[in-house]
Amino acid sequence: MCQRRSRRKGPPVGTENPGDRGYRFGLRDEASDARDGCDLYAPPAAPGDHACLGFLTDGERRLWTDYRSVEAAGATWTLRLDATRADQPFEVRFTPERPLPAGWQLRAIDTGTLHEVDLLKDGRLTGRVVVAVPADVAVAAGPVEYQDQARRGGDQKN
């Protein structure tokens, strides 16, 4: 299983925003689909005006790292974006650290509008967050069939 201190093996994708403290997610040989030693809770938000992010657990707690098993047919993460003041802009950059399995895609899907961004092509997600309404974005990795299922909201692991 994952060691909490070990980050050298890196996930296939991570965020690369100076304000995000290096949030990471992806697939690892030693990870399971349940919360395990590969998953770390996010630290509290820093003081000041900025957008905040984290990968949500089933209990609505934010994770700093969220890894899933490589045995899965695909995986979906819920990225929660909110802000410390109204109308705060955000930009999250996704940087692959290693290739995804052949035939897989990586897409961000706005859970409210179903607008999609191909993260392997564009590599970034931008927008504005209103304080009273956090924005949830599904980040889905998998083959086309899995992407279609994630788009419909079926059988996702948050």
C-alpha cells in the first residue's frame, strides 16, 4: 500500500497552480478505490482572497491527494472549487506526469451545465466561483465508454 510520505512515483495527472499546494490525483499500482494511505486530507485554506480547491470524499471532506487503483475501467474525481470572496476567478492546470492507458481520455465535466474540457488537449480549467455556490467539476479518466457513463452521472466513485 502507499506510504503517506512517498510522492516520488507520482500520479498520471496533477494540478500545477501556485496557490493549490500541489494537489495530485491519478492511478497507482498500490492504491485502492477506497480511502487509503495514498490519499491525504487537504490542509486548511490559506488566509486571504483566493479560490480554494480539493478532491471531495464521499463525506464531503477535501483531499489533497486522491489516487485510485490501476485495475479500474476508469475513474472519476469530484473537484470542489469555492472562494473566500464573491466572484473569485480560478485557473487550474493539469499536467500529465506519465501517459494514461491507451485509448483513455481525461475530461473535466461541469456537473451543473455538462460543459466539457479535454484536459489532455487544453490542460487547464478556468472560470469564476461565487462564494455561496461552490462549483463541482467531475474529472473523469477512462476510455470513451467510461466517459459516456461519467457524463450521464452513472457509477462514479467520488
